[in-house]
Amino acid sequence: MTSEKQQELSELALRVREHIVRLSTAGGCFTGASLSCADLLVYLYADFLNVHPGNLTDPERDYLFLSKGHDVPALYGVFAELGFMPKERLNNHLKSSDSIYWHPNRSVPGVEFHSGSLGHLPSVALGVA
């Protein structure tokens, strides 16, 4: 990876962490869990996975199942930064007017599966594979 790409991903990860901290001030967020995976999700979505806003229905895209749903603020931050959803939508976190809340929700573009109960996603991912 070039130093320019490393710098780009580092800046993207910083913006995602800023989103996480803002979401935590809205009254509900597993901040530590989200911060702990921000860099990994940035790398996967920005540089590794074959999934982007333009191919969400392509059966050949890559899938990422977030088994530990508590990390969803990091995922939503990545999605907002990469154009899966408008950044302004993060302002609706935990509001009844939107579906971005404590756990991944399939109504959010890019989310493959509702999760919450720890441990049930390996069987779902195996079924998709």
C-alpha cells in the first residue's frame, strides 16, 4: 500500500471515529466496540471488499456480516463517508423517524442482515456462501 493510500485511509478512519463520538452523545452507542473496529471497517470497505453504493444488488459483490451488532455506529460512519447514505442521516440515530439505531438494520443500504444476538451470524453467512 502506498503512503498516500495509508494517509487517505487514516483520514477516513479519523472521520469515522468522529461520527462514532457524535453518535455516542445522542444518548446511545457502544462507543468502545465501535471505536475498536473503525480502522478495520474503513480498510475493508474502502480498499478491500468488492462492495460500494453502485453494486449493492450485484450477486457477485462481497458481503460483510457484522455479527457484533454493537459496532454498528462504526459501520454507519463508514457508510456515510463512502456514500452508502447521506452523512446527514446520522443525525437521525435512535430517532423513531429513521431505522439507524443500536443494531444493523437491512433498511440501511449496505447492511446485509439484522443482527443483535451474538453468535447467530456464522450460520447466516455460511448459508449465503
